Amino acid sequence: MTSPLNVPRTSHAPPRWPAGPQALRRWLALPLLAAAAPCFAQPERMVDPVQTPEGGAGQAFAIPLSNGGPDQLMSAAPGPAGSFHVAGFVAQTVTSARTVVVLRVRADGSLDPSFGTGGMAITPLVFAGGPDEIDVAIQGDKAVISATIANAGNVDDTDVALVRMTATGTVDSTFGVNGVRVVDLNSAFNNGVQLLARDAARALAIDDTGRIYLHAASRSNASATRQDTDFVVVRFTPNGSIDSTWAGGDGKFTLDIAETNASPRSLLALPDGSVIGTGYASTPLVGNTVQPAIYKLTSAGSPDPAFADLGLFHEPVLAMAAEVYGAARNDANLVVTGYGRDGGTANDFLSMRLSTQTGSPDSTYGGAPGGVVLIDPSGASIGSNCRNAIALPGGRVALIGSTGPSNNPAQDAAYVILSANGALDATYGSAVQTFAFGTNGADQLWGGAFNAGKALFVGYKGAGSSQTAQNNDDAWAVLLSTPDDILFRNGFDP
């Protein structure tokens, strides 16, 4: 059994700042938009910007976006002048529509008033998904956001959508159709009780030429009776049309592993035009346990035969379960992160390192058995879930997520910093930090980015299933200073 690193945690209950993912397998081969921009209160400017000491530990702060309804942040990407674009949703009340929004957060943690209204831009998309189903990526000076939305003909079904925002936070009408591109990958399966296997947008990547890649889950199209989901990658031209020159002519690549449910998560676009998708699946190939599914496509949109097993790494790495959510690249290495366990009932953060060329795992990573590093941020074996990976200077990677019973007031947000070799790294003040966002919230981090000497991790204080006007999900963020290398960007050291 692999023992996790049980580390003493640095716990923070920060003040509420007044701030406004080769065997039985096959390679197979308009929505509900916001009719009008809702009237949200303008986000408040911070009275005092977040102060993060040079080389110090991360500082948490609230970003109030709605007084009477839930608001969540799920993704972040670098912006201009050391800023960050952050995507999530806002609702005016606990029962009203969840509108997809993008913020611009400056390097000091305050909202940039030159973007949108008071730092928040409202998109035409109404969100109909779950956690990890809003993403943002940068295309030049513009921001592209992906989200799961309701199907126009059946509000109980879902589609995937993209919207592009200009540098000033307005919808870019030159993209897609009036700024939006909607794709109905497949119809959900109706079993007579509920709809199964709905479309879901999970990750977004943009390559050096501006082409857009969307990682999604969709019901298998192999037959009308299939109820399982597949991994799907769709490539779009820079202006939002499906790229018919890619993946055999329809712009979509589908991966069906042994006719089982797919859980796609992160997506990376590499400089040579190839892409790597990550996630997990429970299949007969791995003893019907949940294990990583990591695959690589060539620049033409076909499985890369040089990567792992004809393009797919799907092997048991932990005895009980191993779910891969995040991926970060540092030169020729791919670091994947998530959570799992070798025994017992409590999950821990996990990390592995693989070659981006061959897909071979590095068995020496972190000095851990098989190169699978397990970290318990709580130090108390109470269960932890890592939701993403953020590349940092010097080959380091930040693992972000939560620790404690899921969706429970005892759940705290957490991050772990690992060195290039997979060891705990305290360069930035503490290798492990946990945060209690406000009071008695189910706290978690879902997205993040690095830019010009700072890392921003975003998430929310969860209020559970019984939300009220006074107690609902609230957006939070953590700002971490990484002053040793302000030039590092996009996973590659200069």
C-alpha cells in the first residue's frame, strides 16, 4: 500500500476582503441564451488590495458578485499587464438563471474597472452544467469561454457553447454567430425516468495559431441505445467555426473506451499542434476500477501511435481508484494531478509525471512507489480532492482542490506545491495550505493560472443544496506570489 505524505498543514481562516478537466477499446472514428443582460450589482472595488508578501504564502479573499444568489468561479487564464481572466457564473437569486461571466482580476487581487462593468463582463450564456464546466482561455487580447448550456429544443438536455469577449469585456460579434458558437454533440438518452449522458463542456485550450480545442463529454453515437459517454475533442477555427480539416473531416475526435462512461477533464495544446486530453474511466481493462485515461492526438486529429498504447494511457496506478483532473506541462514533461487511494476510504491528492512524447510514466517521480505521489493536505486522513494543476516556475506545479468531507461545512480549500521532481516544495512560504473561506462553507478551488510572478487560484465557498438568500455559494480566490521568475508563462521556462 502506498502511504500518502501526511504533512502538517498551514491553515488559514482569512478575513472577508471587501472585494467587489490497447485492448478492448475503439477509436471512433439555438440554446437558452440570456435574452438580455441581467442587472447584477457592480462588484465592489477592494478597499485594500490583497497583500501577498514576497515569497510568502497564499492569501485568500472573497469576490462578492451577487447579494442574493449563488456565484462560483471555476477557471482562470493570464490576462494583460499581469492580470487574470476568471470565468464562472452569477445568479441574482437562488432560483434565477445562472449567467456565465468573466472577470478581470489585477495582480493585486482587485477587479479591473476598465473591463466590463466594474471588472465583470456578462456573457449571453446561461449556465446549465456542474462544477468544472466553465473554462476560459486567451486568444490574443481576447478571452474565449466555454460552458455547458441548455438545449434550445429540450431544456432538460444540454449542449456545449463558446463565447468570445473583447479586450474591454464586450461580446465579440465577429466570432461564431453574434459572438457565440453552440454545438449539439448528441441528444441525451431518455430511460423513461430521466435523461442520461448529456453533453458537457469540460476544458478549453487554444494553440499558437489561435485554433480552439474543446474537451467534452457526450453520449456515444455508436447506436441509438447507448447510454454511456465518450471523450470528445472538437477543434474550431480562430473565429469559431468547426474545423472541417481536422480529425477526418468533421472537426471532432471521439474516444470510446470499452463502451463505458468517460469523464474528460483537462486539455493541453502543444506547440507542435498535437493535443493531450486527460480524465478517467472505470473499464474492464483496469479491473472495473476508476483509473486515469490520458490520450494524445496528432496535429491531424488522430491517435498518436508513439504515445503510450497507440495513443492511450489507461492503466491501474492505484489499487482502489485514481481520478485525473488536472494537467500541467513543463518542457517535455506532463504532470497530471487528481485524487485517489491505494486502500481505505479516504482519498488523497495524487500526482504523476509522464513524457509528453511517449506517454511513459516516470517511476522515480517524487520517490513514491511507481512514481504515484500521494499527499494528504489535512494530515488527518479525512479525504481530499485535487481538482486542477497549475504550472509554476522551475518545473513546480500547484495542486488545487479541497480537503475534508465533500460538500460539508468541514471541507476547506487547499493547495499543495510540488517541485519539478515531485517533492513538497516550500519555496513560496508553505508547501501545503488550507483555507476556511468565511464561516462553515464547503470550500473548494477549481481553477487557476500563473502570470508575471503571481498565481491565482479560484473557487467558492459552497452553501450545499439548501441555499437561501442569506446563505449561498460565494466566489473566492487565493493569490500567491512567485517572485523567483516573472518571465515563466504557459508551462515553459524561457
